[in-house]
Amino acid sequence: MSVPFDPDDVARAYGEAHLIPPTVAPARRAAPQSPERTVTTVDEVVPREPEDGLALLDDLRTFVSRFVVLSTSQLVADVLWILHTHVLDSADVTPYLHITSAEKRSGKTRLLEVLGLFVARPWLTGRVTAAVLVRKVDAEQPTLLLDESDAAFKSGEEYSEALRGLLNTGHRRGGMSSLCVGQGAKITYKDFSTFCPKAIAGIGKLPDTVTDRSIEIKLKRRSPAEDVERFRLRKVKPEADALKERIVHWAGANLEALQGSEPRLPDELNDRAQDAWEALFAIADLVGGDWPRAARMSSIALTGGNAETDDSLGVRLLEDIRREFNRRRTDRITTAELIEALVSDDEAPWTDVRKGKPITAAGLGRLLRPFGISSRTIWLRNDPDGEPDGIRSKDKTRKGYHRKLFEDAWGRYLGPEPSGASGVNENAPSNELSEPSGDAHLTGAESSEKADKHGLLTALTAERRNNGDTRVSEEAADSLTLRATLDAESLPTLTSETAK
């Protein structure tokens, strides 16, 4: 039931509740009320409509895209991450945004500036002392927007080590970094909290331990055909402030609903990528509409090249060997053939792995030994029945590797194999070459680009109807559905209209 009230009473009560002095918010007495005066009710003034998450994310996406050229997947990750900074209390893990590019003038700093308009407690900085860096994060839990990270890691040892410690532990709630405090005989150490959202911009790579906990936003220099608005803070700030107020209102109303949520995690992502994206999936699921699907598509697209960029030579070797087995469609390969295939790729590390010299049989064995894989004497053709390994004539046997020796390591370190890529031609000789099938020849970067272009989702397949429309339906699918073909223009747009 609505209760009549005097608006001046509400103003005075609001001032008292927010400790505003009467000189700032005076409780002004109105003239005696005339019979014609309209009576206002509490229900008409105090309540505020719940913020529509679909409309909020759509408006936020539109604003960001006005000033920075981003792919659809990058844009989805950025706007969900903005909301995540306001509901950090609901998450145990916070993903880092790694904003990188091949060259300068690609929009890295501009993206940090745009993010700074909306994130919770923004701290945009390029270089501070190690003491300030750790203490400010501990005291204020800001959203750290770190620019020129490549220069930061090359600066003094004290700062670079403090930054590395902050990033290595600051992705998970409870992460700590220890610093010495005090002087002389009173010197001791103190643990400082490192948990806070972080966006890190710079040219080149981050340390592997940091990259594993990051969502990579790889920017390119804008082409003449790509138009963006000129960013003038004084001009856009009023609009951004109004949008941020909506973000804060949405976060306050939905924080409790996000706590304890356990969203579905795509199998295509490795464990650390699943940890990084989980908080963003929870937000997307709560908002609804097309965002749950878009978030998972984006996670697959943006992490599709991780295996290719792993600095571990052992993991890279496993991947290249798997590719060669698939290319030959065989269950065995000689050591000589394998080495020849590895060094034939001029861009692979195997041509100068030994101080400018190519990999050898002994070097191959050393790299594979930690995975429990070693060469053995193999038949060049299928094994004769009952003929044990080792009892072979020299003209029919060679040192080499069976495919089955690698399967456990491939499953543990490389993840699922592309559908159709592992077929073995049982009748083909072991040294006969055949053409690759499917997408087995794609590099990680190419797979990522393909996934981003087609916008595919785990357990989603596309079916073309007779009238030309595309229907996307959930079905039991192979673990990698990135091989499906779905035209980019057939995907629904990420607007609030999608949910209607």
C-alpha cells in the first residue's frame, strides 16, 4: 500500500542517513499544502527498477567498440571482465587480461583508458616502486591497469621480481606476497594480499606462469578501413559515468546470486583456462540471452592457440610428432623419418635446437624420456604374428617409435585430438606418406582464428534448413566442434533482442 508523504521529509531523512550536514542538504519546509497539490508516494520515489543485464552488456559493448577495434570474442571477454571487477567478492579466481600486440600504436593504452572508465577502483599506472605496488594492492584491492609491462619486466630487479610475485599469486583469493619491513635490528617481513583484478598491456609475451592465468587480447594496428571515434575524456566521461552507475547498481543486486555459482566449463579449455573463465561464465549465465553461448564461444576462440605458444620444448615436440603421425596415417615411424620431418619446418625450433645445429636422435630421446617414451626396434611393415620386438632382420627393421607409446602423453599434455585426425591406415606401409585430413594441419593460431570467425561452441552443431536459415541446436558432439561450418553472418547478434 502506498503511503502519502512529504518529499522534504524524505530529503531530510536521506541527508541524516548519509551524514550530510543540514547546510548541504537542508530539510526545506514547503508552503502550506493546497488542496490541489499532487501527493507523491514513497513507492514512486524511493524504489529503483532492477538493472537489465542484457541491455547493460549491450550498451557497454557498444561503448567500448566505439574507441577500440576488437574482435567479437575479445569484446565479449572485455565487457564481462568489467562486470567481474565489480562482483569480485563472488569469485575465488580472477582472470588477468593480457593486452598485447606485435607493434606499438595498436590500441593497448587506449583500451586500458576505456576500461578505466568502468572497472571498480581503477588504478592505471605504468611504473611505481615495488613498495607502493604491493602495499596499494593490499590496502585498496584496486583493478590494476598496468601499461608498458614489457618495460616493467626489464626494469630493476627489485621491481620486476615484486611484479612477478604479485602476478604469480594474485589471481587466486588468499594469494600473498612477502616483503621486508622495518629497519636495522627491527627488520622483519610482512605478508601482503595480492588478490585483485589486473589488466596488463605491453608488446610481446608475459612470463609463462602469468600467461597461463590470462585471457589474451591480441590487438592489431588499425587499418584505414577501420574507423573509431577519437577518445576525449572530458567529452565521454558523463556518458561513461552514467553507464558505470548502472554497472554498480547491477552488481549490488546480483552479487549474492553469483556467489557459489558453478557454470558449465567447456572441455576444450585446459584446467587453468577453465579457472580463468569460470567467473565470466557465471556472469554470462546470470545475464542470460545469448551471452552464455557467446562467452563459451569466445573462450574457445581466444585460447585456441595456447598449445602452439607453450615455451616447453617437450610439449611442442609432442604436438609436432602427433601432427606427423596424423599426416602419415600410420601407427609407427622410424627415428630417421621423424627427425627429417621435424627439421623440414623452417619455423620450428628443431633446426637450431643445439646451438645452431638440428636435433639428433639422441636429443630427440632426451626430450621424450621425461614423458616415459623411448625408441625401440620396429618393423617397417606390420608385425608378423608371434614375432617379438627385437628379433628382426636389419633390412626389415629400424629404430623408431610406435604411436601407442605417445597416446598417454598426448592425452595429458595436448588435450583432445581434432575429430578425424587420428585415423590410422592399417594397410598402408609405415613409410608411405598420405595427405592430412580435416584441420589436423592447422596451427594453433589458425585454429583460434577459425574458431573466432565461425563462432562455434562446445556441443553445438549447425544445421542448415531448406530455406537457408541456420538453426543452432545442442546435441551430443565430439569434444572439438570447432570443425563445424557456420557462417559468421548467421550468428545472432549479442543484443537484448536475442533473448526475446
